[in-house]
Amino acid sequence: IPATVIYEDDEAIAFKDINPVAPTHFLVIPKVRSGLTQLSKAEPANKALLGHLMFVAQHVAKEQGLDNGFRVVVNDGADGCQTVFHVHLHVIGGRQLTWPPG
């Protein structure tokens, strides 16, 4: 699948969402799935990688100019509207977001 990559390191990649819900909307995913299909399936061995994904999310958010804030979303399972079963973070910003979501 073609993607507009905005960040990449040895463990993670970030790219623009193909169906953005805000002016800035990108995904952060691990390069290696390692059985981590959803957050609720995480095991102790995944802690470092999950922390790295969060670090990458805030780093790229700063690079994208989201100085006034942003939202990080992880969809988990059917009730959480997860459609891609490879754990990933949505980073959304660039406008005033509303609450509650969904």
C-alpha cells in the first residue's frame, strides 16, 4: 500500500492516514508485528516497543507543528472499531478536537 512516510527508525514508521479526520492525522506502527495484533493482546515483552511508539507519536507531532496539542487513539477490537489488526497509534490534531469522541 503506498504511503506518505513522515518518520522512520529501526522499530517504527509513521505515515499520513489515507482517510484523515483532522488537518493532521498520521499513524505510528511498529515495523515488526511480533504477534501484537491489538493493544489488549500486549505482553510484558511488548512494553519497550509500546513506549517507543508513544515517544515517536509525540516526536512526530512536534515535527508536524502540533504545538497546541493532539490526540492519540488506539482502536482495540470490534467494539473499539479496530479494522486493521496490527497495533497502531492514530495521532490527530491541527484543530480544536471535541469530547467525547465517537
